[in-house]
Amino acid sequence: MTSANLSGTSFRESVRSLLHERLLDAAQEITVAKGWSYVTMVRIADIVGVSRQTVYNEFGSKPELADELVMRELGRFLDVVRSRLMGDDDLVAGIESACEGALTMAGSSPLLRAVLSSIHQRENDLVPLLTTESQGVIDVAKSTVVGVIHERHPDLGLTDVELDHAADAVVRLVLSHIMRPSSSPDEAAKQIAWIAGKVIDSVER
């Protein structure tokens, strides 16, 4: 393949990626303004200026669109988590900082606020992705946490299975606090880090 062909392919991929993001932006804009039940492929197409079929070609269905919206937002949360975990030499302090960052971000996320305010709506593909069908979110978040800890603290002393279980518990606690906050982000982060600290202390002994 010539360099010109490669350049053309790269350009088309860039355009496709940009379109994909614009469609997600439009879906989020509608969700935040009027709720998920108001989101339709036609309304998204009208905002972006493309055909309804173009939207279907990108996402397939409304539930698939919901999944992509949630996963994109999760990626933003995990950027914060990754940065906080990497930024502290002390793992427990890093966990507390990462949890606090994620929980604080949750309180200011327009999309998440829209999701939480629509829990009792009849049509809602978003809420289950954070509750009854949250395994996909949990797996991605857990994988990120495990990967950062392996990189930042390679001599932690936990087996891979133990670290996987510990990360899973931390992620589930954070998600639980996001969905049903019972304390401030700072206080909740301290509680979660305290639990994580007990696990780490048991290994060091």
C-alpha cells in the first residue's frame, strides 16, 4: 500500500472517529437536557446533521449507544483514577486519592447526574449499566486499577488472584457510593482506603 493510500485511510479513520464522538456528544446533550427517554436516533442525526441511518450504522441500537456513552464516561473517570494512583508512593494514600477523585467527579458529571435522576423512568438503558448489568463497567475499572498497581507497586506481595479480588471490592464500593452516596467524597474515600489498607497490612505481616 502506498503512502498516499495509507494517508487516505488514516484520514477516513479520523473522520469516522470524529463523527462517532460528535454523535455521542449529541446523545449526551439530549440526555442531560431532557433525559434518556427523549434520545432517538433521529434527534441525534438532526443535531449532528447526518442521516438517521448513519447513526444506526455507528451504534446499531439504542442500548448499544447507551453502553458506549457509559463506557466513554467511565474512561474519563479512569483517567483520574490512573493519575491519582500513579502520583503517590504510598498505595493506601493513592487509593484514597483515586477514590476521592472519582467520587468528586461523579458529583459534577452532567451525564451521571442525568442517569441518577432518571432511575425511575420506564425506559432507561443507562441505569442498568451501573446497577444490575454493571459487570462490564466493573471489569474495565478493575483491570485499570490492577494494571496501575502492578506497574506502580510491583512488590506489593499480593498474588494475582488476591489483587484481583481486592481491586474488585474497591471498584464495587466506589460504584455503590456513586449510585447511593451516604457521605461526602472525602469521607467515603477514607472509608474505602481504610478497608484496602487492612488487606495490605495483612500481607505485610
